[in-house]
Amino acid sequence: MKIDWLFEFLTRLADKRLLAHADDLQSLPPARRLVLNPHDWGSAAKIGARMGLRHAGVWADPPDTASDAPGASLIVVRAALEHQGGYLLLETPVALQQPVLPSQTPYYPGLERLERHCHDLTGVSFSGETRRWTRHQAWAADEFPLRAEFPAAGRSDARTPADAGYPFVPVHGSGVYEIPVGPVHAGIIEPGHFRFHAMGEDVLRLEERLGYVHKGIEKIAVGRDPAGLARLAGRVSGDSTVAHTWAACQAMERAAGCEVPPRALWLRALMAERERVANHLGDIGAICNDVGFTFALVQCARLREAWQRRSRTLFGHRLMMDAIVPGGVVHDLAADARQTLHADHSALRKAVKPLFNVIDDHPSLNDRLITTGRLTTEQARALGCTGYVGKASGLPFDLRHDYPYPPYDTLEVKVHTEADGDVAARVRVRMAEVRGSLALMERLLETLPDGPIATPLPAATPGAVGLGLVEGWRGEVLSFVRFAAEGRIARFFPRDPSWFIWPGLEQLVLDNIVPDFPVCNKSVNGSYSGVDL
């Protein structure tokens, strides 16, 4: 793992007399772990930001027993930092009775909602923002669902009252007005509230309010067996079921010391690339439709439907849900499947060539997409955006290239970036990734090894932890797992790339007109479900 920068980070910590030592480093493949004192939490983030380290998420790990039980006095908070394909996991223990930490948001603004989510679920308070994010009055303000004493079914069967009093940040001035949109929308999409402040048609500020489909994912993961956790992970965000399931299985396999058969890894990658192609086709068509170019929507929908029907035939489900399991995969390819897939790839490549040429150079599309919804490189970097949003703003990070996990470590992954950061750039990145995935799938089929498609997952030691990292179609998917006794799950945290995409939408829509919000929103296409854990 490329982590040459770690020595410099440790040196800077020592220069500031922060209590971190090389002896604190432990291995958590593919990351290293570093234990900090709680009061150094913010200062370590400040040093990391100055070094250009990217923040990949923060979460807390409560004790497995009730707060009044012996030994249940500490809660561990973790944060992941990445640089040049290497990962460092910062950890700090805080007292359960008064879990307070300095916020890392001043140095990593994209973390704000993750810190608020962490507080709502575990009670850890970070200095700074105090508004609740996930709670929505679904439980008492002084209760925290991830603590052991809180029941998974909740305290009451009563309907959650409307969160009508959420304190949106006001904008004052002559001619400024508010536009509330959602959480229920005209389209068949998930719920989310968008509060605009505008003058005329110009957007001055956008603030989002999500959390309407909070599912208790992290709570109901506790006590599951590995197979049950894999099924749950596949439902974090349905359009990323392959990426989230693979990341969760990867974390469990690393924690348990499981070596997955090569053929299973190749099949996982094949499914991940199929997921990428299907979603990019859907988004390309939807973006074009939002500005009235329905032709592209119809063509992309037609191609995507045929693609997903093939996925159902080969892998048992249109979205390939539950096709990945701990230790391998469920479905092998039939003897004639390679020939079928080669033909499919050739047909799709032939179909998208003229279609993408039209989309890339059509005057009415150019007029609506070029310069619309621009996210600068600096903004994308500050927020921690990955995937097509980051690439369209000039950030080339891609786990398949920068930290190539098997089988990508045997493949040449070409990363396409754009400099403009607008809606048009995000469309071009998607089209390039469709072409790139087709090439990767051809190579995967050519090099597909023989052998078994699964192996039993060994029993993990109680307390064993694992970190999964997979390049989903939206970007980097992170999954953390800690095992309890008898191979059961004690803690599961899935971090979707949408946590950093949604704040990007608030930035890129500024100075655009209100009617361009739908196309700006679709161009980033953050997952509501992926953050409404």
C-alpha cells in the first residue's frame, strides 16, 4: 500500500506535541490505525488537511453492552483519511457519559452531516453545528439508537411527528424569497427537502434536509451473521447493491482472514462494471430529458432495460441483488455465457457510439449543459467528492486505479477526467466510463480463471475489525465491520459517496437559475437512501 506520506504526518503530529507515536500504529488492511488522545482529534485533522489528505468518513463505535454495565464506559470514534491510494484510520476513545470531541468540519467541510449523523445515532457531540440530522423526532432527543440499551424496534409504535420546525438558515434582503421543494416530489423518487433562497430566478442559497427514509441499517446490523449482513448491505442503496455488498463482504473477509477464490473476484468485478454501465446509461438519458431532449432518454432506457434483463438471466436479479456472499458469489457463468456477453458488449458499444456522439455535440444540449452547475476543483476537493462528480471537476481518484484491489490489480484501468466541472463534464465522464467498463469486462472475460466461486468464511475472532473499499459507480464506497462473539456482527458502518456529493449540489447550484436545478440535481444524482441509514 502506498502510504509514504504517513511518516510526514507522524512527524508533524510530533512537532505539535500531539500524543501519537509510531507504536500506536496497527495494521487494518488496507489501512493503518493510529490512536489519538481525544483533545488532539481536531488538530490531527488540521494537519491532515494542510497535507492534502482526503477525508473518507467518520463514525463511532459504541460498546456492546448497556452503559451501566461494567467496562462499558468508552465509545470509540474513527475517521478515515486517504492520500495517494493509502489509508489511515484515526481512532480515539471518549467517555460514554460525556462523549465530546473537537469537530473536524472546519478543515473538512464535507464531514458536517456525517458528524451530525454520528451524534444522532451514538450521542458523540462535535463542537460546532448542533442541529439534528437523522433523528427527525423519531426517538427522544436524549436517546441514541446505536447504544446497546436502545431496542431495534424503537420505543413507540406511534407515528413520527412532522419535523416542521427544522431551523433552515435564513437569508434576508430586499427581493429575496424562499422556495420549499419536497420532501414529496412530483417524480417517482425518494424523499428529500430542498430549501431555496432566490432573487428573481437566481439561486442565492440551497439547503438540503434529508433523513426521511432512515432505515436503522446500522442498528439492525448488530447481531447478524455474515450472510445476513451481506443481504442488508445490498439494501443500503438499491442502485449500488453490488458495490455495497462487495465492500461489506470485503471487510468481513479481511477481518476473518478469508481468501476469496480468484474466479469469484473476477465475477464480482464483472457485476460491478455491469452495475456501473446500467446506472450511467440511466443517468445520461435522465439528464438529457431534464432539458427536453427526450430522444436520449428513450434510447438510453431501451439499452439499459436490455442490459438489466441480461443481468437477471445471468445473476438472478435485474440489479444483481444478493448475488455476492461472504467468501464468493452465488452464480457462476454458464458455458455459453462468455460468448453471449461478448456479443452484448459489442452490440452496446456499437449502439452508444452514434448516440454519445449526438449527446456530446448537440446545440440545444450544449446550450443547457455547458457552464451549468459548475463545481470547481477546489470545491470538489474540499468536500471530498469522488466518482464522476470528482472526476468531472479534475480529481482523478479511482480505487480501481489508485488502490487496485483484486482483480483490478491485474487490469489497466484508465481514469477519465474533465476540467470544467459542469453538467456537460459530468455527462462526458459518464460516457467515458461506459466505454471503459465495456473494455474492462472484455478483459475480465478473457482472463476469467477456472475454479470454485465461493469458499466458507472462517469464524472471525471476537473484536476483529475489517475495512472494505470498493469503487462503486458513484465513487468510493467504504464499509467498516467489527465482529462480536460467535461470528456475529457488533458494528457495521457503510459510507456511500453520496455523503460528499449532496453538499456539492448545494455549491454547484449557486448563481444558476431555479429552472436549472433539476438538471443540476440529476447530474450529481446523490443517493437519498445511501445517506438515510
